Amino acid sequence: MALFNIRSLFILTACTVLTISCGELSEYENQQVDMALSDSLLSTTESWGVNMEILEEERLKLRLKGSYTASIKNEARNITKISGPVFIEIFDENGESETVVHSDSAIYKPDDATFELFGNVEVLAPDNKRLNTEYLMWRRNEDMVSTPEALTIVTSTDSISAIGLEGDSNLRNYTLKEVSGETVVN
């Protein structure tokens, strides 16, 4: 119904502006109107000072803070761009804070529950583990993180540098690619 009203307004406006007599539209003209209207089937929402919490089965799973978000939804994509500083706190099954993530910006894709974090990404994980990189993808439903970029993982006893990582968000299990590092042996 709303599409019909917009089309009628578009046709009425076109007839008024062109000051020509308006009759039935040809099939080609109808296609042109449909194409013009399909471009307007876009939803954008902006927010400043964002504080978001995600609950699953009545338990807090995630807390996100950012300075600005723009959510964009159309037929081709559904994303939320988050400007930073971005702060994400991940909670375990008992509702305890488990992992904290900081970055300059992020993109959230709700259709597949994926976060992409950009710039000065820092993950503070259990057992005093810290991951630093410039880019990190977190697939929330699988609780997996990955990056093809250079990274450093620092613990209380060692530091490891690598290019490429795949693992879980709490950094208990992960695989590194091109590795170098130092460790202290007692």
C-alpha cells in the first residue's frame, strides 16, 4: 500500500513538474519508476552514545559501547557501522565478564552475527592474555575469532607474534600462522 502511494505521488509530481498531460504509463516507464523506487527502499538509522546489551535465554551475553552507529538495511545488506572508541564486553554462561575488546571502529552484520573490528584492536582475555592486531573478525554464533593480519599475544610469561590467527574469543584455543616469539623458561 505504501509503495502505491509513493508511486502515485511520484507520477503526480512528474506530471506537475513537466506540465504535460499524464496518461497511462508504458511498460518501460513503469519499469523506470520501479527502479527509482527500489533505490529508495533503504533504511538508515543513526545513534550517538550507543550502549547496547545482548541477552540470550535471559542471560547477558554481550555489552557494546560506541560513540556513533549507523545501521543500513536494504535488500543487499544489513550492517551496523560503529565508530569508536568501541568497547565490547563478552560474558560467560554464568554471566561473568570473560573477555573485553577495544577497537577504533567496528562493523556488525546481524544476519550472521559477525563483528569486524578495525584499528588498534585489543582483546583482554582470561588468564591475563592480551591480543593486539589491526583487524579481527569475530563470528559470535560460533565464538570464533580470526585475522589474516599481524598480531601479538602477550601472557604473563611470554609473547608471541604471528601473521594470521584462528581461535575462540577467550583465546584458550587458537592456531597461529607465521609465528615468532619469546618465552621465559624457569
